Amino acid sequence: MKLKKIISLIITLCILMTSTVLVNAYSSNTKHYKKYDYTVKNGEATIVNYEGTEKVVKIPSKIKGVPVTAVDCYESFCVPLETAPFKLVIPKGINKIIQPNSSGRIRYFKVSKNNKKYSSRDGVLYNKKQTTLIAYKQYNHVKHGEETSFIVPKKVKKIAGGAFYEATNLKNVVLKKGVKEIGVCAFYGALNLKRINIPKSVTTIKKYAFKDCSSLNSMTIPSSVKKIGKMAVGTYSSGDDYEAGYLTSSFVIKGKKGTAAHKYAKAHGFKFKELK
């Protein structure tokens, strides 16, 4: 449980590094309705806790006449992983989903077609135009027979912070040309990820993007990438010191000389294989 708490702290920090503004959902104004705890501010309700065990969880559109516009997935669904995973059904009125990729239990996202901010496709959460992949399906582990490969749709331009957090089932991810940014902690803790391509459209790989991807031994980074964040690739965490980063000594970075990839490899002491 101690390790789980540490991991929860890590993902919280990762999401805080993104542009999403997070708030402390709990307050003295927390109310209860059926299996939900919620707060009300400016005439709108935020779901902050869920006590059920259903396989399909439908977020209510209203609670006692008050429209529900937000759900805190971490606070609501962060329970022991032994509890059955579920499908989360998002109604049209939800305009804020806080930490959708941190609970570890959401097997499938289903968003109303009438929602103006979010959408879903094959259980994955996107923005409305599906140009940002927000959250991959959670609680996907090899022992449950889940998919081991995933192809990111070609419309996607951004992989959001923490989008594939702890997607331990995945061994191979294909990014289509058009992706420009890989966000903070995007693939953090994807322990079994062995292969991922970085297309020539990518310009930014943000900090901790591939930290703790222990099965990833090398990465080819094109010259289009101009910025590689702190401990973005080839690093791992150890013990309770979750903020520290350690280098994977055998990690190999492939790219062209003089590029951001070359500079990152040199700065971290990684082996660099020059591509012509």
C-alpha cells in the first residue's frame, strides 16, 4: 500500500505539471447522494467520491436538481486495484474531468456524443475533436488478456500528460505522423513497453514522458524534436524517493548529430548512435 501511495503522489505531481488546474475536491461543504459524495459551487456539482462496485458507472447529469459538470476521477475512484474495474459513462454536461488517468480502475470511457468538450473512441478518452489523447484505458494488465499493442489515431496531435500512465499491458505503441507533443509523464510506468516510434512531426517530449519504462532499451528521436524535458527518457525511480531520477546505463539514443537527441544523450551519459 505504501508503494501505491507513492505512485499516487507521482501521478498527482505529473498532472499538476500540465495546464490542467486542480483543486482540493473535499471541503466542509461535501454532500452525499446515493453512492456519491459531491460539492456544489456556483450552482454546479462536482463528484468527489463514489462508493459503489458496479461494472458500469454512470455519472448523473443532475443531483437534486443541480447540474453535475465535473468529476474528480482520482478522488472518486482511487480504491484498491483488486476491486473490479468498470466502464465510466460521461454525460453531455461534464466539462471537467480531473485526473482521468490516475484511478487505475477505469477500463473503458464512454462519453455522450452530445458532450461539447470530451469524446471517446474504443474506450479511450479524447478531447471533442480527438486531436488530444487524454487518457488510455486503465486497469489494463496482461493477466487480464488486454491488448498489448495500440495505434494512436492519425488525427491526434498531442499525447496529454499521464495519458498512458501505468499502461502495463502495452508492449508496442504506434504514433502516427501528426503528433507534435508528448506530454509530461505521458507513458510513465508503462513497464512492458518495448517499442514506440517517434514520428518526424514531434517537436516536444516533455519531462518524465517515458520514465520508468523499464523494458524500453532504446529510442530513435528525429531531428524535428527541439525540446526534451528533464528525465524524459532512459530514467527510472527507486524506492520511496519518487522525485529522484536514476539513469538506465544501457539505454541507447539514436538520432542525428547536433540535435536535441544528441545533446540529451551527451548530457546524461547515454550511448548515442548517430544516424546518417
